[in-house]
Amino acid sequence: MLKRIEMISVYNCICFLLRLKSVKFGMCLLLLALTFLPSLLQAGNLNRIILDTDISSDVDDAGAVAVLHALVEQGGNEILGMMVSSGDPWSGPCLDALNTSFGRPDIPIGEIKGQAVSHVSKYTQYIAQHYPNDLLGRQDIPEAFKLYRKLLAEQPDDSVTVVSIGYLSNLSLLLKSGPDEFSPLDGVTLVKQKVAQFICMGGQFPTGREWNIYQDAQSADYVLTHWPSPIVFSGFEIGKKVMTGKALRNASQNHPLYKAYELYNNLENRQSWDQTAILVIDNFEEGLSKYWDISPKGMVRIDQNGSNVWTRKKDGLHNYMIWNKQTNQIANIINELMLRATSISKY
Ligand SMILES: [Ca+2]
């Protein structure tokens, strides 16, 4: 869709230039336009990403942050902001320390306020206290759903990719939000207008009970019932079989990602639920067929204890990823991207 709009705009622009009376002036403008066309098109095609993470109790969130930065280095992706859905007070500073280590210290971070799912982490406090970051001790970290509203309001329509690798608490608050200083739209309308794709690590398919959903089943139910556009799910059964992390033994021992995995499980392999969801970003336009199959359209429903059921429905908004023989490759890809991310800055 974006590409089609951009090609029409470029065509209109060239038509305008050719109609100009001063041929010399018109030719100069045309040359300028052609010089900057590739970068303009690339900027227009950027995936504008907001990551929502419960970085705390498991280390795959830290790995997913690394994979995302590696994809940004590769080109075609931009990080607008990151949201923390965990009540762990060290999560935000730890996330900022990781972003700083990957060369992007100024990514806006929002966090959940008030009631939140909270667990003890093996690594967030250490990373927050031992690596440079701007969030340690700060009381004015924005509330996540407000930051969502600000970031979404600033973007072109139909341009944002939301990737959730934690609880759906922040997204539930976003959908329930009303007009404010950032946008006159309510949360559902704002999401419908700005979000092009939503990738959710959550659920087990076609039926099951999975952590990100059952930890805050009420929010998950609200989001899945009210989200106004399609959702792609990377389910428990996909990331469960993708073992990564041991390869980080080849990274610098001073890097916070190395340290996070060392503190978590002494650099043994760990399941890769969250990194797998990040990989969807770069494979979305290819119908998700590069590394996995995709289910037909359907709807996911959550019950009170956080179990989910997917049922096939012709006009359903919910697809889930299905393991195929190409999916076997993704552990190597994730390890390679995580390692590459650790070499972005010197540690
Ligand atoms: Ca997570």
C-alpha cells in the first residue's frame, strides 16, 4: 500500500516539474528529485516500530531487543519507542542500558504505572546499575499508554508496526484511552488510523495457555476483543523449539547482553519466543512465508484463566504462525543477529 502511494506521488511530482514554464529550472528540480529519490523512497518504506516488552523475568526480551537493533542496522527499520509492561522498577533502566549499548541511547521509553504484573529478575537490576543509561532513579518516565498516543499521533497514517513480547497491559490501556493533548481520537480510532501491523508473541495455537496472556488475562481479552485491525501471533509452540544464546559466548564479556545471559543461565541456550516475534517484522510483506507458514483467518478468544482458543472465521482478524521446515533455520539467524548487535558499539 505504501509503495503504491509513493509511486503515485513520484509520478505526480514529475508531471508537475515537466509542466513548469522555465525548462532549466524544471530540469534542475528534476535532477535534484532523482538524486534524492532513493533515500526518499527508503524513508517512506521504513518499518516504524514500537516494541512492548515485559523485560524482567526471562532473558529472551533482552535477546529480542538485540535482534531488533541488528535489523535496524540492516536498514529499512526504525525504532519509534519502547514500552515496558512489567512492574519491575529495574526494567526501564535496563532496557535503556541495552539501547545505549546498541548505539541508540535516546529511544523514548514508557512504562506501566500503578497495578502491574511483577516478577523478580536475575539481571535487570545488575544491568541498570552497571551500564550507562538515563533512566536510573528517574521519577518522570512517561506512562506507556500516553507515550503510545504521542508517538502514534506523530506518524503518518497506516505506518506503524507494534510488536508485543510481553503482557498486553499497556495496549489495553491505550485502547481504553480517550482524547488528550496528543490526539483528539480515542484509543481504538487512533490505533486503526496509525497502526499498519500488530505482531503479538502470545498464546498457544490452536489452543493452549501461555504466559504473556494468562499473567494479565483481562488485558489480553480486552485487546483481542477490541483491536481494530489484523494481528499475527507468534505462539508458544514456535519460540519453544528455537534455542539460542549459547553463541553469545563469542561476544565481548563486557557487553550487557552477554552479562544478561550470563546472569540468567550462565550463557546456556534458552527458548526464543521474543526474538522469533521480532523476525516477523522483516518478513511481513512476503506473506510470512519465508520461514514459516501462516494459518487461515480466524479469531482468538481468551477465557477467565487465560487459556486461548483460535477458531477459523472467514472475516477473522487473527492469524498465527505455523512451524515448517524453513523454521529450523531461525535459531542460526537469531544467534547471528544477536552477536552482530553486540558489535555495534565497543564494550
Ligand atoms: Ca517477554
